[in-house]
Amino acid sequence: MPFRLSSFSMLIGLGAVLGHLYLYRRLVRELVRGRVGRLVAMVVLGLLTLLLGLRRTLLDAVPEQYERTVTVATYTWMGVALCLVLALGAFDLVRALLALSRRLQQRRATPLAAPSEEPIDPERRKFLGRALAGGAALAGGGLASYGHWRAFAPPMVTEVAIRIPKLPRALDGLSIVQLTDIHVGPFIQRRFMDELVRQANALKPDLFAITGDLVDGDVPTLGPSVAALRDLRSRYGSYFVTGNHDYYSGDVEWTTFLQSLDIQSLRNRHVRIGDAGASLDLVGVDDWSGWKRRNQKGYDLDLALQGRDPERAAVLLAHQPANFKVAAERGMDLQISGHTHGGQLVPMTLLINFAWEHVAGLYRHQDSHIYVSRGCGFWGPPMRVGSPPELVKLVLTT
């Protein structure tokens, strides 16, 4: 197999090296006694570093029956390691701030009033270092456990009313439930999907919008889990647009499979929702960037709007929250997107704001709106911290 390396892989690899070096310095050196124990820990951390940095190459090399095991082990440890690093970093930051505070207080004190410094007992220093390292390890483990629970727990329901002046009065109150970024794959399978469908149906929407990144794998492997979507029930049916991961997993095969579940794919086209007396346009576009990896046709708003009356109310389904202002100026009253996961895990929940203008929630441009969902599932580490999953119900009003 050829050696696969991308800028993203290089970033993950660099993070893995620095993170494991930090874990060795702050955990192994503090808690593990003896050269043999430290050597074993060093070898284990080295292997874990290679596992994270070269995971895609490793997946190409292992037999197919072991791919899921390798993926689950890799991403689980990635999440645990990140939580450990965050906890240790927080402890070290607090300790550094306390030490700085003490030094500043000593400098402010007069020479006569300043207390004499006593030598620090080396054994006491070791005990405190081990206690802090152990406490940080427990905190990191607790954070990882919480994140794992939050990722698999039922998503929070977010209900938002959005005013669309062009909406026919007969459609006032029409509701759309958005399912996005589920990432059916090694972690998320049929049991999760059955519960998600049950919860979605309980919201009694008029329409379901599945806005991409549905899967991480092929139809033969994941089809039985995705088939749970056949049980979605709504007045106007279910509609799907591709996400970047759906391209990676086989967009043509998946759209064909979804059609067999009575889920329509809107690939750069629009349909009318309603009846002859009152209706709106539901517009769907392919993913903004996923097509590039396979050199296929992708996002084409012009094609999707071809033949549409611009005076009619319109809702755009687009996986990524990209091109919103252009879509708004082209007459889209509402864009429904996902992709960002709201960052999914700290510190990405903060860093994601530098990558996207619209990260999570409702935004407005002139008379148009965009809602960006945090997603129902997760990608990578099976954890969510600081960005819980959500199931979105959008109610359109006049």
C-alpha cells in the first residue's frame, strides 16, 4: 500500500508526538518508579503515537476484518489522551499562576516583613508532584467518561421559530426536523439509529431534512444500520443532501440506497413542498468541498435554482455553512446546515470560531437566516465535551 500523508495527517501526527511527550513527562515520570516501568511506558506511548499519526496508513494495511477494531481503539485513545492532556494542562496552569502570585506577593513585601524562605523537602516535593499528577489523571479520566456518555446519550432537542415573510399563510407553522452529522460507522450503529428515529418521530414534523455526513463507510457494511431511517414518519417525507464524508463513502451508492428507503436526494435541484394551493421550494445542493477528493461534480447553486420562481419562499439544505450570504442574495429565506459539530470537543469548541463564520445556532443576513446544527452524532473520538449533540426542529412562520 502507498504511504498516505496529508496536511491533516501531519497535524494529527505532530499533536500525537507533543501530546505523548507531555503525558510521559507529567504522568510517567511522576507516577512510575523504576527504569523498567518507565521504559515499558515509553514503548507503549511510542506505539500509541505511531497508531495515531499513521492511522490511515495502518487502516490500509490491516485485513478488512480488523479495520473496525483498529478504528475504535485509535479514536478512543485519541479522546482519552486529549482529556488527560487538558486536565494536566489545567492543573499545571493553576499551579503556575499560584507560584507567580506568591512571587509577586514576596516582591511587594518589605525586606523586614518578608518571611524567611525554608528549604523544600525533596520527598515532600515528590509527594506533591505525584498527588497532582494522580489527581489530573483522575480528572482527565472523568472528563473522558463524561464525554463518552454525552456522545451516546440522546441528543438535546432544539426548537426554533423562524419567520419567513414569503411563506404562504396555509403553511404557517410548518416544521422541519434536521438530522445531520450522524456519522454511522464503527461506533454509531443500528441501536443508536433506532433510538434517534424514535426521538425524531416524537417531534411530529412535517418534513425531515438529512443534511449530510450520514455515514463513514460503504453500503454493504452500514446499510443495515442506516435502514432505520425507513421508519421516519412525516407529512411531506424525508430529504437528503450529501456531506463530505458521504462523498468519501460513495455518494452515488448511498443516494441510491436512500432512495430505496423512500428518502429523496436533492443533488443540486429543488422540489415543491405542499400542494397546488400553498407550497414552498425545498432546494438541495451537494457538499461544498467533498467532491474534490474524487474529482466529481459538487456544489452548484445555479443548477439547483434553475427554473425556480424567485418570489416563492425557499429553504436551502446545504451540508456546510458555506456560501450563505450568496444564497441569501439569491432568494434563499433559510439555509439549514451542519458540518461543524460546534467543535465537538474542547479546545476545538473555541478554535472552530477561527475556521467558520457560522459555527452553531441561528444567524441572520438581511431577511435570510441560517441554522447550523451541532449534529446528532460525532466523528473521531467517541466523545463530546462542550458541544452536546442536538436534534433540531425548525418551525416556519409568516
